[in-house]
Amino acid sequence: MKKRLLIVVFGLILFMTGCGNKEADLSTFRVAVSADGTSLDPIDYNDVFSENILKQIFDTLLDKAPNGDLVNGLAESLERPDNKTLVIKIREGVKFSNGDPLTVEDVIFSLKRVAECDQFGYIFKNIDTDNLRKIDDTTLEIKLKEPDATILEALAHPASSIISQKDLEEKGENFRENPIGTGPFVLDKWTKLDSVTFKRNENYWGDKPSIENLVFKVIPEASQRIIELESGGVDMAFQIAPNDIKKVEENPDLKLDRKLDNSVHFVSFNTVKPPFDNINARLAMTKAIDMDTIFKTVYQGVGKRATSNVNPNFKYSIADSIEPTKVDKEEAKRLFAEAGMTEGTTIKIYVNDNQQRNDVAQMMKEQLTEYGINLEIVKLEWGALVEALKNKEDDMFIMSWTPAEDTHYEFYQPFHSDGKGNGPNFNDFGNAALDVLIDAGAREFDDAKRGAIYKEAQELVNKELPWMYICYGETVVGMKKNVTGFDIAPTYAQKFGKVGFEAVEK
């Protein structure tokens, strides 16, 4: 009898311990992401995967609400006495995650650093770094070199994240892998190509996250991400494949959230080397490739066919007034011949682990056989892909561009000559007439005039064809049914400071 009683008591202890572990699991939120970041220095990254990490650690002076509206971040208030002056008051009592106070000097240091950096300096080039002035302990003045209609949006860009000058100077090169910020989370551990672990920032100035830990699990294969979600290995999974949407919708323990996002998915041509330095070669591809069929087959109703570089989520887009390009096989053959792309020509297209991009490339390969062109598909993990593109190894690559800010950034980073060599303009496209339009749009405050400028700019991009459009993206996220506080932003990078779980009834 005693022996039996001991077994029952021991079993009860195990049951109670198991319940305790289940409760403890609610303190950790695990997210399946498709790729890892490459750098955690706000001025030294090229990709949305790094940005996804940065948004947990850092804050910017201004921020974007999920609906796209500008809201205050570290800035408590902002005044604009004229088109060349900003006066910003920062929030009082803000601390970095190590307990050091945020100072106006840190803000000035961060803004000067981003304005003078190679990677993002062209976005902030109008900041007069010699005239960033401290007014008092919580107020600074920013002088601009010329009027800039985009500067407020720029101050919400992750590159303008406010860093600790002391932290950077003490860590040196190690800063890019282990920085501190004022954001809702603190980087705990970064295991490259595997996972990123964060802890709650106990010094956070805003409402502290309800979760104690946040984990990004790097799972490149969409099929594996859905398996992890279904099995409980993660609480949320990004980039749910179209053929997995029904699985999530029909699972009583899961729910799906989806929203048309700001992304433009495209095939980029390397315009600085043959064959695609020739406009006829680029035009021939748009006539030869049946992108309508590719979109319907690969994306299965997720997203929308693209017709302009400016996503229709953005003001001034003319996408809805343009019909998608139609296949014209005879014209394609004529243009290929004029461009010297004769039968037997081999070209390379670079992709990362993203399954949809691989499927797009495979269908392009099959379609091009009709023209005697061999398409070699080069598949690399994200970091290696970025390096290959920087080295101009590709003829084409497949990628997406997801600007979080003003319409201006649908042009500046992808197509302005100042951005050559940086993502997404790895292929060094540049056009003097387009540069003039982009610069004019940034300076114009009159809404109608600005709209006319961007209409002309979109038409010029469609004429020069640096990209062959695939679609505008849709963010599709699967998660456990008890997840709360998640509101999809129209960008890949998301904020998780308000995410949590519904209370479990006992």
C-alpha cells in the first residue's frame, strides 16, 4: 500500500512539474524566420533579416505604426520652424539596456554617423552634420543642407537607430554582433544561421513586453517552418507557403493573419555586363517569360501581379493603371537575336533558399528552352548570396524590396546612382534622367507636383527595365491560436514588443 501511495504521489509531482514547465513556456515566444541577418550595426546591413533583429534592440526618433502612419519614437516632440530646420525634444528618463542614460550627445552621434556612412548616407545626405546642435539636455536642432520632404520618414528608418556612443567605442568591431539599444529587447545570443535569442529589456522606457524571451529560429524551408508550427516547436511562422495556408486555417490550434505588404518581388538584371547591359536583352526577357502563369502557379493567389516599382500601398503609385506585360514570342526571338543572345547562350540567375524564388527560377528556365537559352540557377544562403551579388557574379537575381518609408524610397535605394552596389541595387543600375526626377521628388512639398514627378519616374523605370516584375507581396503569418498583440506591419521586419499569449484558464 505504501509503495502504491509513493508511486501515486511521485506521479502527481511529475504532473505538477510538467504543468509548471508548460506555464514557463508562455514566457518565451519562438518565431520561425526564413533567413538569418548579416550585421547588427544599423548602418552596416543590406537585408530585411538583419532589420528584423535591429527592430527588437533599437529605437528611432520617429516610428511607423502598422498602418504606415508616422508616430513618435524616442522623440517626445518635433517642430519644423522652416523646411531646413528640425527641433527635436527626446523623451526624458530613457536608458540603454545596460542602464546608461540616453543623451542628446548619443542622438547627435548616431545621426552624424548614419549621414556620413557609405551604406545609407545617401538617405540622410541632406543632414548638415556640421550643424547638429545640442540646445539643452533633452533638445537638439538638425539643420538640412536643402529642403527635404522625406526627412521625417528617414528618421523612422532603422539605419537611423539611436546607438550608445560609449558602447560602440568600447566594443569596436564586436559592436556589429553584440550591440545594446533602448528597444524592448536585449540581444542574448546570436548563433549564426541557427537562431537569435533576446531577453526582455528591463530598462525599457515604454510598456515592457509581457514575454521574457524572444527567439528567432532560422528555418529556410517553408515546409519545415509549417511542421515546426504544427508540432509546437515555434509559436509563429513567417512566409507561410501558399499550399500550406489551408493547413493553418483548418488547424483548430492555429490561426492565420495576412496583409498585402509594401514589397515588390522582381527579377533584377545585371545592367553593367553583357548580355543585360543591352536594353534589347532585358526587353526580350519580359516578352519571353510568361510571368502571369508563373505568378498563378507559384504564388497561388497570394499577393498581386506587379506593374510598377511603386507598390500600390504607396501614394503616387500608378500600378493599378498599367496592364501586366504579355508574352510575345516572335518579338522576344527578334530582340534576343538583336542582343546577341543566340541559341546555346547560358545565363545565370541567383536565388537564396526561398522556395518561391527557386520555383520562379525553375519555371523561367523551362520557358527559356523554347528560345535555346540555358538558364543556370545558382542557389546560395542569404549571406553568401549578398556577397556574390556585391561581386557582380550574377546575370540576374530574384529578390524583393520592402521600403517602410516614403514613396521616395521606392526609387532612391533601388535605382538612384548614389545607391549603386547596395541592396537592392546590387546590379549598379543608374540613369541620369531618373536621378534628376528622384532628387526633385525628394525636394518637392506640393502634393500634385510631387505626384507628377513620381508618375514620370515610374514610366522611365518601366522603359529602362532594370527589373522584371513578379508581384506585390502579401505577408502571411501562421501562429498559435492563443497568440495576442501581433499586428502585421506592411514590411518583412516586425516588432514583437507587444506580443504575448492569452491567459490560460485553470
